[in-house]
Amino acid sequence: MLDNCGHIEMVNRAFCRLIGLKRANVNGKYYRSVLTETDSLPMKKEILMALSLHQQWQGECAIYNQQRQVFIPLQLKVSQIIDR
């Protein structure tokens, strides 16, 4: 989960295993500092547009596991949570 500024508030164990980092090294960091950018600018715009229109985006991307130094392909679903 990210806050409205893009800082990581919560991750699960599976995410930590995928990226090769511990929760303590992830929580509070800006998401781009944790995930290596693999998507193009058009994809970023597509995600932002989908979130603004439908509060969710689903598609394929890849993340970088820093311990194993490999890219891992993912089917990702991003949902916007609106809570006052």
C-alpha cells in the first residue's frame, strides 16, 4: 500500500521475497526507489489515466530482485483506495 505521495506504507511477505528486500528496508520509502523502472512513459500514463478514471489498472510489468539480480515478470493489479 502506498500513501497519496507514493511512499510505501505496507507490503506483504510475498512482495518482499519477490524484490529481495526486508520490510524494514521498504516501508517509508518512495516506491520508485524500491522498484526498478521497467515500464515506458506511455505505460505510466496509461496507469495514471486508468487510476483516475476507474480507480484501478491491470497489466504486465517486471520488477528487479536485488539479491538475485534478476528481473521477475508480474501480472500486476493496482487499485486506488479512497479513504478519508
